[in-house]
Amino acid sequence: MGTPKIIADKGGGGASDKEHKGPSTSSNVSQENLADGDGYGSSDEHLFKDPNVANHWRGVYEKAGYENRHKFDPDFTWTAEEEKKLVRKIDFRIMTWAWIMFCALDMHRRNINRASMSCILWL
């Protein structure tokens, strides 16, 4: 299954709750197909399963003017494959920047050591 598509709201909050659902949220996907043995995928055990809690927080988000309140959907689900793909994408982005920053830090430390050994910093 593909990743869930999020449709940006151009008008400022009038989007319906069903608008941003991806293909994995259709009613023909059973809950046991969404989670795998490694803990990936959505679970039926969550705080917003209770409709009273979901309506309470929907009201809190509306009252506060929360910028993504139209995206709040307590029935949103995802598959294990979708979550693994997303985690891999996030890990790749984070690790790339971490590697670049580590290389820059290492180069900076080496240059400071070379400068102090050649007495450039003492002048």
C-alpha cells in the first residue's frame, strides 16, 4: 500500500476530516493487517479511541486556533510497511545531517590542533 497523502488546506482550516486519509484508512483494511510482530503499524489501543476524548480534544484544538486542527483524525491508521518506509526516510535525513556535522566538527578540531602546534594561535 502507498503512503498516506496529506492534502494541504489552502483556505485556512475548512477541510473535512476525511480529506487527508490515505489508502490505508479504507474500511476494507482489517486491523490485524496494520501491525506486524516488530511493533510497526498502527494499533487499535490509543487515547482517542474513546469518542468523548476525541471530541474534547477536537474542541480544544478549535478553541485554541491550532494551525493543523483540520488534520486531527482519531480514526487514522497506517500499515507496518508505511511506517517502516517513513522511519527509514527520517533516519536517512537525520543521519545525513549528523554525518555532515560530525565531519565539520572533526575538521574544526583538527585545524585548531594544527594551529596550536605550529604556534599560530600564540601570535
